[in-house]
Amino acid sequence: MEHKLPKLEYDYNVLEPFIDEATMRIHYSKHHQAYVDKLNKALEKYPKIRERSVEKLIFSLNRVPKDVRTAVKNNGGGHLNHSFFWKLLKKNTRLKGEIKKAIEKKFGSFEEFKEQFSSAALGLFGSGWAWLVMDNDKLEIITTSNQDNPLTKGKIPIIALDLWEHAYYLKYQNRRAEYIETFFHVINWNQVNDNFKNAFNFKL
Ligand code: MN
């Protein structure tokens, strides 16, 4: 089985003015594609492991042969993270339903959640991701470096924000804080709700 770039379910320009068309095009068709290609390359000589889904590879990295483990962590992680991220982006959805209740219960208010998430994202040194995850049925904000995915530590992603410069530099240059603020205009809360519900009976 070859890993493949998932179809992007919307046009490159639909997230304007928050995420610009050029960034979307390059991010999806060049960066994400490169992770997919390098993952396939890393698994070339391991036909059995090639049959595993990328979620399984990342969840059980210790079952990946040592000589390609780092390549799978980086490129499988890159593939998984971006596939997750694209689905999470949509304009004009509303925080509601179970995730609204859960966020308010855990953080006190949505504003407080936003504050804590943004501050974690801003505080990450270098390239990586900010996440809202489920850890043993509890919500938690974390960051990971590089393309590391929370699944490797048994935490289930609910929200993800790409903090690599390639995700925002064309439009925001060094203004990471502005990019983070912008992210809250394009979170697809319907997808977040689905991620939240699925996290309770997460299976691979
Ligand atoms: Mn990226």
C-alpha cells in the first residue's frame, strides 16, 4: 500500500483572508506531498509495515524497525498531522454541542481556553504543533516539536495548529501571535465536535 495525499475538500482560497491561497497551495501540494513521498520511501524495504495505516505507525512507533523509525516519526507524523489539520479548517462554524460544554467545564470559559491555547502555541520554541487532546478522557492543551503527534503518547488529537513557519510566513512573516489569533476564525467546530465524540471510543 502506498500512502497518498488525501484530497483537499475545498479550494485553496476559501480560507482567505485568514489563511491565504498561496500558503494553502504550497503547504498542501508541496509540504504535505513531501511528507507522503518520504514516508513511502522510508517504508520501501518493509512491505509488511507498509500495509499499516499511518495512525497505527505513529501510535506504535516502537514497532517500526529502528533504521527507519525516525523517518517514519517525522514523515508519517507530517502526513498524519496535515491530514488532520486540513479537515479542521473552515470559516463560519460555531462552537456548540458537547465540545462547548467540555471546554467550559475544563477551562472555565471559551476565552480562558483560547488564552491558554494561544499562550502555549506562542511559547513553543521552533517548529511544531499546538494541540487540544484527550488524555484518559480529560481535555489537555499540549505542544509537540517537529512533526510529533500526540498519539505516540496515547493522547488523542481534538484540535491541532501547525506552528511551522511554512504554515504562516508568506502572510504573517514573524507575527506568530497574529497567525494564532487568526486560527480561531477558521476552526471547524463541527469537525472538532466529531473528533471529541470519537475520542471516547477511539480505535485503530
Ligand atoms: Mn505544515
